[in-house]
Amino acid sequence: MIMKKENKLEKIVSLCKRRGFIFPGSEIYGGLSGFYDYGPLGTELKFNIKQEWWKSIVRIRDDVVGVDATIIMNPKVWEATEHLEAGYSDTLVECKKCHQRFKADEFEGICENCGGKEFTEPRHFVTMFKTFVGPAEDSASTAYLRPETTAGIMVNFKNILDSTRIKIPFGIAQIGKSFRNEINPKDYIFRIREFEQMELEYFVKPGEDEKYFKEWVDSRFRWYQSLGLKNIRKREQSKEERAHYSAATTDIEYEFQFGWKEIEGIANRTDFDLKAHSKHSGQDLSYIESESGEKFIPYVIEPSAGVERLALAFLCDAYIEEKERVVLRLHPKLAPYKVAVFPLLANKPELVEKARGVYAGLKKDFVVAWDDRGNIGKRYYSQDEIGTPWCVTIDHQTLEDDTVTVRDRDTMKQGRIKILELKNYFSAHLGETSP
Ligand code: GAP
């Protein structure tokens, strides 16, 4: 099969729907632009991405702790950091013919929907979703859904200092939902309105920020490489592109079919947030260095990535059409199922029973699929298409010597392994990534 580049994304969209990775949100009611749901396999994929991130950022380090803050926060939070004016607002223009809206900075003078050439004047638009806390719908009860998880970390800076023994340099990490009322959601799950972010705020002594900024850019780049992601590069943002709080930002970009695009941004947020929150809350958010007694407001290095955007990059990178099969060459750590177990013949009770035993045993340690439909070749291809790295078949020889065949997704080679050794075999192949 020769794959036309322009069809690749469409094919991925179709596979994701057909096999239960990604569905349009509220699809039976015609969907809702910029919102997607995740099926059984997409949920596992997202979970694995988050787990690998959390392991490398929090679990294996001594200098980073986690937090889980609320989505709706006191609206003063957003006033303090100028989110409503500078950060999370956009300028939009509208096509006069079909009323499609575009971000003014991405607008190319011609409507990509209907070819129209007449547009409204640029209009300021706040991209934070508004809601009300309590029964009254007035300005006093107006609140916002967070557009980034950062603020939940910043407002807990003091709580974490007071409740742990952590010392600068240290980080606070958070994974959680963020919401942006994007003017023009597009490119499947690349730009959506509800998504999950994985963010780290790494607090450092002013003057040491540039060193740690470089370290985090390199460390984050290596994380993608350790999970097998190809077609990535680093790109420094120009002063004009940078967010209002940032002194330097480097993006990690992936080459999608629709161009090189940011999948993660690493920013030097300086002391912008803590200073602003100190001023507006009246709380002293400075840090006192125990050895020197020096008091300062820390600088912050922030690696920030979106789970769905990463999922899309990993899916696009993994999707390969070969002569006789479609295969998702996902890194085994990211693959939704690690192993699939098959009885060679579904109508031989002794094979099915033995296979059920192997399946139940492996399920204690891995996410495992069961398949007894059709012939073995079809079952292999069905697992290849969803990225399952290994297929285990229980055949007649198994009943004699307790060995099974293990077939590798990428090489398609098979070997015989003792049932008792399967757990160690898969665990070894799933060895740890280094950040
Ligand atoms: N706290 C910094 C921050 O939020 P950002 O560059 O706006 O920075 C960081 O977002 C990451 O969040 C992006 O690199 C992307 O992976 C993800 N992201 C942002 N907006 C998104 C959207 N509308 N849809 C999907 N992912 C998004």
C-alpha cells in the first residue's frame, strides 16, 4: 500500500474512531466543535502518556512534588496575572459571507471555508470560559475555567513550602484539565477547547534561571526521544511570539502533516507570577535561603505540554502502512494493550481454558487483550493496527510443555517462551525510560 501524505491524517482519524481511540464529543447530537471524547484505547494511551510524564518529572526525582488544584479558582487569580487582558484573549475576524471566524494572527486574507474575501474589523475576544459560582448570575459571582494549570501551582507555592522540606531549586508538577474558547479549533485534536495539560513549575534562584532553562529544554527533548518520537525539533520563540510573562521560550515541535507545530513549550516565566500573586493577595511569597538567609522571589522555569497534542504526535509518528498491514509502532510503554492472548482454535475447550489462564495471569501486571475470533493472521493484524507490541498464542504444544508463541509486532517474528517466563520477558522489554 502506498500512502499519500495528504490522506494520512484522515486515515488516522478513521482508525481512531473505528478502533475506539477518539470520538467526536457528543457525537449523537452532531458533535461540538473543539471537543473530543476518548474511547477505551484512547483513554489508555492518554493514561500512559501522563504516567510516563509523571514518572520522569515527579517519581524518579527528589526535587519535584505534585499538586492537584481546582479548575475553577478565585477570579482574583486571573486579575493578578493579567490573564483577562494580556494572556488569554485573542483578536478575531469574521468572514462576511459564511461567518467563519479566524484568529487575526493566522488570517491570510481569504476564507479557507468559502473563499470569501470580505471580513469584519478585528475584534478583541477573551478565550477564557466564563461561568457563575452559586445561584446568582452576576458579576460578583463570575468565575472562569482555568486556561492553564499554572495558577493552581503558583497559589499553592507557600502551602507546599510550609508542608514539605523541599528547598530551592525545586519543582511542583500538575496534570489536569484546561479550557480555552479557541476561535478556530482545528487539525483534529491539535487545537481543541477542552484538553489536559502536564505542567511543571521549577523554582530557581534568580540568576540561575538561564542554566535551568537550558537543562529543562534538553531534558524534555530527551524524554520524547526516549519514547521513540521522531520528527521533532527545538525552536526558540521570537520576542513578539512569546507570552506576556515570558523572558525566553523554546518550543518542542513535531512535524505534523499540516506543518511543524508546537507540542510543548518551555518558558522562563521569571518572577512574574509569584510577584503578581504576592502583590494582589497581600501574602509574602518570597523564599528565604536557609544557608545564607537571603530572601528573594524565585524565578520559574515552566515545561508545559498538552496530553492530547502529544497523543496526536505519537499516533501520527507511529502510523505506518506496510504492504499487507497497517501498524501503529507506538513505544511499548505507550501502547494501550501491551499483550494480546489468543487460543489457536476457539473451538478446542482445552486450548481456550489454557489461554484463559495465561490471560488472567498476565492481566495482574499488564493491560492485556483477548481475541479468539477469526484466524490467527487476522488477529495479528487487528492488534498491529492498535499498536499491541506482543501477541501470545496458546497452541497444542502448550498443552504438552507449557510454552507459548510470542509474536513481535515490529519484526513479526515468533519465538517460544515458557508461560512462567512471560512476565519477566515483557517487564524486561518495558524497561524504564531515563529523562
Ligand atoms: N502554562 C503555559 C501554557 O499554557 P501554552 O503554550 O499556551 O503554554 C502549553 O500551552 C501546551 O498546552 C501546548 O504546547 C500544547 O501542547 C497544549 N495546548 C495549548 N492550547 C491547546 C489547545 N487549544 N488544544 C490542545 N492543546 C493545547
